[in-house]
Amino acid sequence: MKGTGPGPYPKLIGFLLPEIVVLLVALYFVLKPREGNTQDIYRYMRCPNCTQKLRFRKVQVGSVGACSRCKKPFLFPEGTLRETELDAHKHEEFTEADD
């Protein structure tokens, strides 16, 4: 019987380890949060048909979109910058309807 050497595993680990490190670094850069203010990127509105709360990108203003709930088409308006402003506006509509 021949003597056993170190085996194939040290070579395999030496080959795979750098590739795994490169893959993890690439995943980090792809998945890390983007810099900048996200409040300026998104706008908020309610669907004119079913009042579903919708979030859309600022670059979509003026283009055609469809509601995710009722699927009715509409043009994206300027919208509001904050989701909380949209909720406050909806609350005001309900209180005015009760009067």
C-alpha cells in the first residue's frame, strides 16, 4: 500500500478560497444600501379610482401607470414627497366627510 499524501483538499481550498472572497466582495457592493436621500427619489399618491396608496419614482411623473390593486391606468402626478403627508390628507378627507 502506498503512503497517503496530503490529498486533493489543500489544492481545492487554495483554488476556491480566492473565488469565494471575490464573490462575497461583489455581493457586498451589489447589495449595500445606496447613498443619498431616498425621500427625493420616490413620490406618493393615491389611485384616483380605488384610493390605493401608491409609491412611484420621481422620473415617472407625467408618464402612464396602472394601479396595483384595480389595474386602472392613470398619469403619474407630481405627488407628495412624504408618505405621512398622504396619510394626513386622507385623514382630513374623512373628517370633512363626517361634518
